[in-house]
Amino acid sequence: MPELPEAEVVAQQLRTHLLGAQLNDCWVGRADIVREGLPTLPWYRGARLEGVARYGKSVALGFHKEGDLRYVVAELGMTGLLLFRATQTKHPQHVHVRMSFTGVRESELRYWNPRRFGRLSLLDQAGLDRYRARRFGVDPLTVSRDEFISLMEARRGRLKPLLMHQQVIAGIGNIYANEMLFRAKLHPNREASRLRKATIIRLYDTMQTVLREAIACGGSSVKDFFAPDGTEGQYKRRHLVYGKEGHPCPNRCGRMIRRLQSERSSFVCPACQICKTLRRLVL
Ligand SMILES: [Zn+2]
């Protein structure tokens, strides 16, 4: 479940607590948790953590040693977490990687992933560049308004799957797509390329507001998300439609929030989020 806000919270905590640390040892419990670069693992011993970046829903740790830079990229994907040593997990057998550090207060970072949808990759600079180019579209927090307008106008297809298409816009998943579409008063099945420019701008502004508010709240703890220090994200309390099927619309329009069965669950208000072209199908 971690999406962009949760990954950003993880990256922020790693920066605060681990930057400048030296990696002593990296234990990998099962080889198949490393997607690529496992033979380079010995290089990381003694390397210094020099930077932490977020790409979509992934977090990249940049290490420096003897003039070389290499990266550990952790996919948080559906169920992955990066946790400090003191943070308890429900199923410790799913800790697949342990990195031990010296020079900072946090002595260990663990990669916990019960369902193994996510992986780690050990990459050099060229490998990281390829990895990013293959997987991640524009970042919703840094894409310009004009670039976002062009992206929307150029793509055929429904709005919600487009917002969640990681190779187009990286980092938005089902929770935040639902929340931003409700706030922007847009039905998930609207055709993206037919939106007016003013509507796309409204969506752009809402996207940025929702994601920034969620980061400020520490993300949303849904399905076991915890920050590395074990804190829960509080944005869940501000969800207006996600998981709110049968609740009254927060806009007080008098209707109930409905759940649409599509490829992923969509939560909509049938009055506030009208889809003219699909009206008969969805109402
Ligand atoms: Zn409503």
C-alpha cells in the first residue's frame, strides 16, 4: 500500500537518522529479494550513506566509497517497509534484509516484506538511470502545470487508471487517486483527453494539495504502513471517500459514497462526481 506520501515520509526519516552513516554489513536473508546486482553486495561494506531519494513509491539510498557511487533501491510497492531496529513487526520472519550502520544513533535498517511484491536492487549510476527511465514517469510533486496538462491531453483512456499509471505519473496509487478525484469533483472514468484545460488545472492543484497534506500528516496507515521509527501516518483520518462506502457524502449533497467495481476499487459520490458520457452505466 505505500504510495508517494508514505515513501516520502520514509525517505525523510532515513535522511534525518542515517545520512552520513557507514554501512558495516548487509545481510540478505533470501537471494530472490534482490532483483539485480546481488554480486555487488560486498562493495557496500564500509560505504557511507550520502543521499536518500524517492522515485515514485521507491526509496533509493546512495552510497559513496573510494570515489564510487552505488545505490540500494527499495521498492515499497504493496507491502514493503523500511524499519529501524527498535520498530517491532508483526511477522519478523519477513525481514529479508538487514543493513547495520555505525556513526549514527540508528544502528540498523531492515527491509520487511511479507508478500514479496517488492524487491531491492543494487545499482551503479548507469543502472539507476536505466531503472528510473524504465519505471517512473513524471513526479506529481515536481511536474509543472503545463507538463501535466500536456500529459493529460495526450493520453487516451480513463482518468483514474491514468493517474495510477506509474510510467506516466509515478507514485499515486488507489487511495490517493480516489481522494484527489473526489476533491476535484471528477469521476474516475472520465476520459482524460477530453477534460477542459481549467479542469486539468483543478486536478493538478488538488493532486499537489492532497499529496503534500498527506506527507505533512506522515502518510496514511492503511494495511500496516509504518514509518521507519514505527509511527503511524495520520492522513487516514482525513480520507473523504477511500473505504467510505455507504457513508454520507462529505459535501453534504445528500447522497451516499458508492464503490465501483473496476480493476481497482473506486469510491465515488454519484452526485458530486458526474461522468456524463458514462452516466447511465455508473449511476
Ligand atoms: Zn456528494
